[in-house]
Amino acid sequence: MDYANNLPETSWKRWLLSLGVITGGRLNEISQLSIGDVQTLESGITVIHINEVGEGKSIKNKRSERLVPLTDGAYGFDLAAFLRYVETCKTSGSDALAQIGYKTAGEWANQQAIPASLGDDYSKGLTFHSLRHSLASLMQAKGVSTTHAQAVMGHASGTITFDTYGSGVPVDVIADMLCGLLGGRLDGRRIHSVLTN
């Protein structure tokens, strides 16, 4: 994530890549975020609300709507700098966080940013969506429970028990899990690992 962290704080490109890495969000989900989708909960946890509320917004399916905690310090992610960016968008009168459209963002990420950030480790076929696969693979390798991983990724469980009757995993549990997984911090809160549950 060094590549993203070296982009200016005022550049949407920095936050597009950073959010892709630490949330596993789909390109369209991150590209359509509005300032209202960045929320700080009563617990102090800052999240992005992936949803389809608003003109032109869409999600893949009903389980794709979710709150994904932002992990300060994960791979160098600077939550304070991101919140300054959001505030700058707000004061400029823009509701959208993206400075470029979805298609342009994808072309930039896939053709320039990812090859440049990986250098010699780049192989053809790696795209923005690979960031999503990387987070999912990391969760699997570290033994994160399926329900916790699905809460982050916006996937259905495929069972009536969880998809019809379940209310989801609490955001603070997901925040703690991501913090332990990604090596970040949650505003001084005590971190407990749920990786082996």
C-alpha cells in the first residue's frame, strides 16, 4: 500500500486503492461512496456504509449492503487523513467522494496503479478485484469464521438460518477482527482476537 500512501491526501485515487485494500470492497461499491456513507458510530468506530441509497447507486445483492469498519494503521492507512479528505469533499459542496468515474477509476487502477505498485511482482490479470480476493484469502488463511468474512465481503451464507433469520455480526466484532488481521488500531480500544472462533 506504499504506492497509495504516497499519493496526495487530496487525491481520490489514494483512497480508492486504500479502501480496496483494507475493506475488500468492490470497485463500484467504493466508487459510489458519498460523504454520508462515511460514518462514525457511537462506539467510536468509523465505517463505510455500502448501500444503494442515492441516485445511480447499486449493489450486487441485498447482502451486499453492509457497514465495513475502517482500520486505522492497517498497511499504513491513515484514518485521520481520510476523514480530512471527506471533510474537504463536504466543504466543497460535493456529495460524492470520487473525483473520477467508475470506468475511469477501474482503468487507472488496473492499467496503472496496480502494475506500478507491484513492480516486478506484477503479473498480467491482477486487477482492482484482486484486492478483494487478497483480503478474502487472508481471512481464510487466518481462520476467520465464514460468517465474519461474509459480513466484510457482503456475501450471503447460502443458509436459511443465517440469511433469513440472522441479524448479522456486530460491527464492533468485525472491527476487532479486522484490526487483529490487518495490524491496525481502533482508537485505543482494547483489541481482542476473534480469528480462531
